Amino acid sequence: MWRIVRPSGSLVLGTPGYGRWLCRVLKRIYGKALPGAYVHEHITRYTRDELAGRLRAAGYEILDCQYVRFCEMIVKARKPLTSGPRRA
């Protein structure tokens, strides 16, 4: 993501919001209703704080975070004018 987003550009990313109880319940129901479906393909299950922390550690500024239907987390972040990502 760092390589593709231009300096001062925006990054918009969406992922299931696993910090929300409704998301966890819906994923369980979905997994039982459709065994073998994609429900287990999300290897890293981010909460809002975890994703924001990773983006900040990479050097992004979090501008906004909204939820679609209380479950899908959409984060908007801005890449600074610096030349490279921060390394921890």
C-alpha cells in the first residue's frame, strides 16, 4: 500500500470489523449456513484499534472510520509527505 499511494494521497480500505459483536455473530451464522465458504479466509481479524495502530505505525494519519451495516469497517487514511514508511 505504501508504494502505491502517492505522498499526501488517501488510502481507503475495508475489512470486516471483528471488534463488533454483530460481525462475529454474522460470521458464525454464515459459516454454519455455508460450510466451506470464504468465512475462514480472513487470516488477520482486525478490530478498529488494531488496524488504526498498524496504519499509524506505517506512517499513515487516520482521517475517518465508518461502518457499513454495523460490520464492514471502512478506514480512510492519508499518507504523509515523507519519502518512506516508518519501520518499527
